[in-house]
Amino acid sequence: MKRILSSLVMAVVVLSFVGLSWAGMITGELTKIDDKGSFYFVKDKKGKEHKIHFDNTTQKTGEVKAGDQVTVDVTKGHAKSIKAAEAKK
């Protein structure tokens, strides 16, 4: 019984750290905005594409469009803010 309980506690601890990985800044190319207009797709410098939710609460700095270099402040998969740089040439 103690083994099961300690295993469950360890699982909760590990999963709590996984949630932290969803927070931070992502910088890269905005490859597309979905048709419904609720997700950004950003490819970072390592080539990994991130699907990031946005809505009316997301603060936008500059005109945000596909092809732009952007910096996105993300918490749990949601864009708190997005800042556009100049378009990629």
C-alpha cells in the first residue's frame, strides 16, 4: 500500500513539472493562423512548430500575420501576448 501511495505522489510531482513547460516565451516564425482564427502556429529556431491558442485577451503589438517573426508569451498553451517583428524576406 505504501508503494502505491508513494508512486502516486511521485507521479503527481512529475506531472506538475510538465505543466510548467507550457509557460514561457516562444520566438520564431508565425507560419499560419488557423481558419477559425483561434490558433497561431509558430516555428521556433530549432524547427519545432508550436500550436498556441489566442483570443480577445491576447495582447497584440504590431500587425500579426503569417511570415512574421514573432515573440509569444505563453502560459499553458495560451498566448498572453504576441509581438510582431518585420516580415521575413
